[in-house]
Amino acid sequence: MSFNRWHNRSFVPHQHIAMPNEKENLEGLKAQARFLGATDAAIIPAHSLKVEDRFAEMCAAPTRCASYGLAPGCPPHAIKPAIFREQLAGYRYILVFKIDAPIADLMNERRLTIAREIHRIAATLERAAASRGWAQARGLAAGSCKELFCGAEASCAVLANQLPCLRPDVARPSLSAMGVDFAALAQSVGWRFGRIDPATAPEQSTDSEPAMGLMGLMAGLVLLA
């Protein structure tokens, strides 16, 4: 789904019509997530997703993220959490998935490779969900699309020149930019992970121990209506 569609505040998903074999449909999407490379996948009710303004605000302060303001899927250009909370009312389920990785990999350049995979999986699952009858499927992923896919470009084509996204096949908005409470999401499906930076983001961890020797994870999701 294009970034322009994401930013249409009047967008309301169509009224959901129960599809035959819905359970099998959802299980099929979970299986496809694993086939695409996800370590695990789960289905949760859309209303259970916790969205808070403070996670989007963390992109700007106290230490501004290097990708702040550089992509339509990152603050301050991304849909505000308050708008996203309203839009969630139009969805029934969320397909969530993760890739487990050593904490060390999430603190070096390897994280970029993992984040690109999260975006690729989210985009692929979005299209797969649409083909299965979830016409308004929308994907979110970890990380900034500018850093991941257009790092060699001087600026984002969407923001700088009002042109179509150069990588609509893979680029998806950031989970954090939309205010998704990642720790609450992981806890709701039983995913444990070690904190990456206990000095700045202790609430984004499900483990009270330091990161040494623990696995971390990156996650993505697809909204289903």
C-alpha cells in the first residue's frame, strides 16, 4: 500500500464480511510468514494492540533518531498515534511476526539486513493477505525505509519531490513511528527478548536482565480487515 494511502486520514476499511474457513485463512498467513523467514508468527485481535504517543515521541527526543524527518513512514511525517488508534477500530485481526537475532547483531550493521527482511516479509504478507480476501491489509515494520532502502539517495522522493515511492514493493511505515508498544505486543504473544539499551529504552524489553547472552528480535505486522 502506498504511503499516500496510509496518510489519507479519511480512509475507513470496508465493512468486514465473514469469509469461509476464516481460521484456515489466518493459519495460512501465519505459515506463510514462517516460510518467508519469520522465526514465529501469531494472530491477535486488532483492538488489543497498544498504541502510545510516547513511542513516536521517542524518535525525536531526548536524542533524535538519525532517520527523524527523512521518510514518510517516520515522525513527524508518519500518521500520528492518535489517528492510528482511530483507524484500528476498522480492523479485526493483526498478523504479527518476528525474527530472532543475537543482541550483538541488533547493535551493529547487521541490524539493517534484518530490518530489510522484516520490511520484505511485511510487504509480501500484505499482498498475500489481500489475495486471501483481506482487501485493506496494511503492513508495518521495524526501522526507517529511508535508511534501509534509499540510503544512497540524497533525499526521499516522496517527501522532497512528491514523487511515487522508489521501493513500494518493500518499504513500509515504522512500527515505532505509529506508536506501537513493542514490548506489550511481544508480551501478548509470549515472545521474550532482552533489552538492547537499558539506559534509554527499558520499557521496550520483556526481560529484566541485561542483554548479555540474550536474544533480541525485530518484528513486523499486518493489519487485517
